[in-house]
Amino acid sequence: MLLDEADSRWRTRGRHMAEVYAERCGCPPPKRGAVHVPDAARRAAASFLGEHGLDRFVFVVQLIRRRRPERSWPLAHYQALYRELRKRLPLPVLVHTVGSDETAVPSGCVPLASADILTAAALIERATLFVGPDTGLTHVAAALGVPTLAIHLGHPPEVCAALGDNVVLVRQAGPYADPALTTPEQVLAKLDHHLAVKA
């Protein structure tokens, strides 16, 4: 709270929040964040994965909030993404819908409708790939070093994108553009490029 911006125009200044905070603390800006995952959260995650028979999997955050349409990817886009992910990566898709107004997930996906943030972090830690919008769990995935496909909607990524060498950023046409204009095909093209580079 002491570091938070009092002026809402911080989004227009082109400096990443981490850089601003680091300057205030008198230290160099981080290349990526840091997250501590406690053992209890890891045990809870292991229990969930065991119950669902999951070993390798893709973790997707489906976050649709009617009160924040400028930062909500359409449900139809998510559903198209799930279909194509299953074709490209023959892995189960674990879909986190905590806090989302749309919680339906298609068959073939494993829903995660209830989890505290540390258990979610422990699940993300074990994921093969993370896909999500600009939200807290995307920053968690980046901080944990998990390969992260960040669908950046809303604020300019220069001021708040997830940080890390493991992050592939999908930019929208411009800040606050209609999220529907960022298509599943654009996201999948970034994924295909990432997979080709890793191969």
C-alpha cells in the first residue's frame, strides 16, 4: 500500500510498475517477480491433481468479468483456445474460473472453480504451460518460471505486463481496444512460434 500509485494516470507514463516500485525502494528493477509457495499449498495441489489423475497439464485462467469488459476475453475465444490447445498439446487443460462470471468449461477440460491463491500457485508451478490474461495468476506463473502465454488486455503492457524470460506476450491492437479483436488465432500463432523455438 505504501508503494501504490495515488494517481490513476500511472498507466499513461510508460514505466512498468515494478520499475517504479524498485526505484522507490532504492534497488534495481527485477527481471521477474518472486513467489513463495508453502508446503501446505503444494500438498493441497498434489491432492487435487491426484484426485483428477493429472500429471502433465496446461493451466488456463478463464477470467470474464461483466463489470470489466475491457479486460475480459470473450467466452467463445476461450472455448476455441481449449479446442486448439488439445490438438497442439495432447495434454489435459485445467481451467481456473475462480472470480469469473462465466464458469462453464467444455468437456475434456478440468474445471478449477475453487482454490485459494497459494494452492493455485502450487498447481501452476507443476503446469507444462500457463495461459492467462493480465491478472495476478499470470504474474505468479511468470515469477515461478513456468512457460507463460500472457494475453494482455486493458492497460498498456509496458506498465504492467508479467515479467520474465519465460513470458510470451500477446498484445492487443492498442490499450483498451475491444478484447474480441485479439483472436484465438493470434494467441495460437504465438504458441506455435514458442513451441517451434523450444523444439
